Amino acid sequence: MFQFTRREWLSTAVAWCLPVAASANEAVKLPLGFSLYGMKSLTIADALKVCRECGYDGVELALMPGYHADTAKLTAAEMKELRNRLRDSGLSVLGLMENLPALGDDATHKANVGRLKAAVELANVLVPESPPPIETVLGGKPADWEKVKERLAGRLADWAAVGKAGKTVLAIKPHVANALHTSAGAIWLLKQVNSDFVRLAFDYSHFELRNVKLADAVSELVPLSAFVHVKDAKGTADKFEFLLPGEGTTNYPEYAKLLSNAKYAGPVVVEVSGMVSNKPGYDPAVAARACFRNLSASFGRRTKD
């Protein structure tokens, strides 16, 4: 039976993880990145340049249609070119973002498995020694959880087989507006799937909107997580708005310490919500700099501006 103990999580931690601070007196320093989901309007060259100049350690690539790493359009040669470009930039690949709504019909499920296989292939081309995690939401509606949870577990079992074959972790994200939206649901789902290749993508903003305390959410879910997104939020679970990290009420110094205490050693990546990036006047470079400035002290960095 799959047991969610800290010891087991540490023993199966993927190779791309870096060590956390050795003691409480040291700064909490985790791989800090920016998701190119928030830089769709820039070329890949300009996006990487901005992230490097800000001081980020790496990036999350977006694989959906219209983004820099759309797997439906990347040829084998272009994958290798992207790998070389990333290496030349000095930025690590901290994750790959997909959008795989798991509750569609059989044809949709088959298409999702195909996209996941392509994502796993890209992960192995980009970082063959330690493929980055592929993170995705699952779709559906909160009210339907009880009706669809068994179906989700079955779909994820198929996804787990793809991850295992490619030695690549799939990180699923509980979302305030999706069927998977609670800690209890996430824990139940991972137990059913029972695979080291299906973990969580933790994003506290979705739990903040349900009035879950930061410390409680971290202690319950971070030991099961291979990836962390950061952004802020305001409102309620029924009516909300996502914000850039630092624009809301999230206590990032406390957050960083809680991650360290939970022995989390994976990446922390800024996600700019479409609620922000689709606003008139949005500037991805300005957003990236602001996010780094707002997070840098909490994660042991110095701003460059």
C-alpha cells in the first residue's frame, strides 16, 4: 500500500532536486524560477534573457498550443535546439506545464496520453539525466468530485504508466475551480494511483481561497509534492482573482521556512495567471522583475535592480 511518509518521499525524490538549507540559521534557498506561461508574447530568446537578467535559476516551459514549447509542433531537431538554447542561457528547466483535462471522453483521454508522451519525450531530450516534472491541472468542477474521482484515478493510472516508462514525474495540481480542489481529495487520489511517478504540484493560492491556513496546507501536501507554483489571490472560492506574488497577503518569509521545515527540495516557480497576463498593458518583463523583487529576500536572493 502506498504510504505517504516523509522518509519515503525523500527516498524517491527525483534527481533534479537541490538540497535545502542545512540549518535554521541559513537562508532558505530553493531553485527559484519563472513560468514562461506568463511570457507568451515574447520570443523564447527574449523570455530567457529577461529571466536570466532578473536572477532566476530556471524556467518552466509551457507546452500548450501557441506557447514556446508546443509539443505538437516541435520537431526532433527543434527539441535539441531548444535544449542547447536553454543550456547556453544558464537557466535550468525546472518544469513543463501542460493542460490535460482528464474528464473528457475516451478520444480526449487518448489525445491526452499522446500529449503526455510527447511531453515526457521533450523532458528527456531537455534534461536526459534528470527529466523535469510535468505539471497539469485536471479540470472538472468542485461539486462533481464524488462523481468523478474514480474516473480520475483510472485516467491517472494510465498517465502514471507513461511517466514510469520515461522516468518522468507527473505533478497534478489541485485547483480551486476544478474537481480536485481539496487536500483530502489530493491525498485520496495519490493513494489510489499508487505510483512514484504521480505527485502533486502545490499552489497555496488555491487553498488560501478556501481559507486553509498556509502551515496546514504545507504540512499536508508539500511532502507529496514535486513542484511548487507561487502566486497570490484575493476573494473567495466562488469569486476570486489571482495576483502576482507579493500583491496579496501571502507571507513569503514564513512560506519559505515552512517549505524548508517540510524538507521540500524541489523548484519554486512563479506562475502568472491568465487573469493577470490577459489584462491590457501587461508587460511580462515588468512582471518577472516585480515577482523576483517580491520573493528574493524570502528565498535568499539579491535583486539586481
